[in-house]
Amino acid sequence: MKSRIFRQADILLPAGADMTKWAVIACDQFSSEREYWERVEKTVGNSPSSLRLMVPEAFLGDEPSEKAAAKRAAAMREYLESGVFKELKDAFVFVRRGISGGETRLGLVGMMDLDAYEYTEGTTAPIRASEKTVADRLPPRIAVRREASLEMPHVMVLINDPEKTVIEPLEEKKEELPILYDFDLMEGGGHITGFSVTGRAADDLGEKLDALFASPLCMVIGDGNHSLAAAKALWDEIKPGLSEKEREACPARFALIEVNNAYGAGMEFEPIHRAVFGVDADKFAAFLKARFTGGDRTIRFVTAKDSGELSVRADTHGALVAAVQGAVDDFIAENGGEVDYIHDDDTAISLGKKENAAAILLPAMGRGELFTTVEAGQVFPKKSFSIGHARDKRYYLECRGIR
């Protein structure tokens, strides 16, 4: 049955921990704002926290990657051995997340079969990447997963369900579902509630997924493309040494994810902006003005002394992002500098106004452009869009054993 590509999992949740201190936003957020993560560190203190099981990208380079990975692997073993977790067997978790603008985003946590997923361009697999996978970004992620005894998802995978047949009906039945957690996320992340979905309720979800997954393209990765690609690459490395029976049950074959409906409430696709540092801002602005001289799509640029709109020729949102990324790459290759990927308008503008810096702000993508683009065998350039604002990104919360 096609729904087996997404199924119930044995999910680990902290037992008795302060959940606000436990749940921490995805490691790739606020990568240029160390002060955000310093506040998180202060909030967590010595309490059990998912912060100890990952490395914020803002702190990458503070210590050798091998040492950081070993430290996180040791923390995972300690948490497993000291009884930090309780296990929810063979279950989905229905998630209600309050996000920016007062909306509630609905999701379903379970595990996906990595054999049904491919991240290469032109694939016809039922689960596909939405953005181009950068091969150089995979080895460190593979190395971390190889040593890890746990996984924590910040991956969000989208289903194409405009009629809202799968996840949304759980909202009407939530009073019948046991509550697993119910708390405020730190740093303005909103309120989150998780409900256990097991037994007949889980079977009903499987039947609805069977009906939805009648098309060749079942799911598209919305966030966490490279983390999931690393899990896939490691599984492809492991499985040749296993028998068919061993492959069926091997924990490495699966990845814990949150599934969301692309047409659900709160599923707006936010742009990911570009901020460049260590550049002559005036020269960069002049370069952009010469590069983008006309077209149907509009971007904005900001420096300490200048700002404005530019027109770009691009048939699709993906082509627009590719044009902007290409311009940034060409300028840095010729003149030096670094680029970072920023989720909030205000943050991008603030960073762009710093000395020797600039920012490019991109428009949002319409929902319809995601599945149609991927179904046509195309992928978006890296960092093309984000699901919601930075603080709406997924927090690490549920875990699963992968050894």
C-alpha cells in the first residue's frame, strides 16, 4: 500500500522535562545572530534539552566538527541511558502549532521510507526534493548521523491535499485524542500541542493516505532537504550489506518527519533573502543595477546608503531565485565576500544596512508553484523558500532511535 511510505513510528518524548527548555528551533535558523542562541543557552541552563543533541549553525567553527559531533553523540547516549525519554509505540503525533499572524498550523509526525525518496533531479520517486541538493553539504551531515543514536526532525514534508482530507479532520476529533504535550515554545515560537494517534485512528489515516497517494508524486520536501538527503545517502551506504529481511526492519531505512498539507492554514511560503558581508556595498549595488535591468518579477536591495527595487526576467519563482543566486555568486567570485540566507524581512534589512554589507529581498512564492515545478522534474535552487517566518520553523521535539 502506498501509504506505507509514511507510517507510524516508535517516538521518544522527554519524560518529566521542562518542555519549553527541551524544544529548540532548527539548527539552521538565526545563523547570523549568535545572540539568539546565547539567549537559548541561558534559558536552557543545565536542564535536559534538544540543544545538547545538535549544533546551531551560528556556532559552527567554534570547535572541530569531529569534536562537536562526538559531544552530541555522547549526549544522546546519556539521555537514552539515564531515562530522559518515554516511548510512544507505533503512533503518529498530531501537532497543532500556533504561528505568526495568529494562525494554527497542523501537522502529523511519523516516519517516511527512505527507499521511496530520491533527491536527484529528474527522479520519478514518489517522494522528491524541492530544492537542488548541494553534494558538498552532505558529508558532515552524514558523519553526524552515522554516529548518532537518535534523530530529531526539523524536516517538514508537504502533501498535495487541496480538499483537506487527511490532516485537517483530526482537528475535529482532537478532544478524543490523548494529549502528549501542551506548552509555549521559547523565543516567541508560539504555542504547541501534540496528540497521540494510535490504533484505529492511525489506520484511518493510512486509508486516507492511500487515496491521496494515487498520483506518482506523493510528497515533496518542504524544509530540511539536506538533512533528509544525508539520511538517504547513509541508508544507501548501509543497505547493500543487509539481507532483505534485515532491510525491512532496519531503523536507518526510515526518517522521522512532520507532514503538512501545502494547502493547510498557516502554510505560506516565505521568501529566503540573501545577505552579503565583507563587500564594497556601493560596488555591489551598482553591480545589481547593471545586472537586472528589466523583467516581470521584482526584488529589493538594501545597503547602508542605498535601497530600491530591481526587475528580473524569470519565468518561474525558481528561475528568479536562480538569477539572484547567480548574481551573488558571480560578484563574490570576482570581489570576495560571504553570503548568508535570511528568513525575516526586518532581519535582512538590518543586516543589509551594516558596514560592508548588503541584502537582497525576494518575493514570496505562490502555493501552486511548488508541486507543479517538482512534478515537471525540476527542483528549486537552494534556499528558495521557507515555510513561514523564522520563528515559525520547526522546533526539535520528538525523537526516534536509529541504531
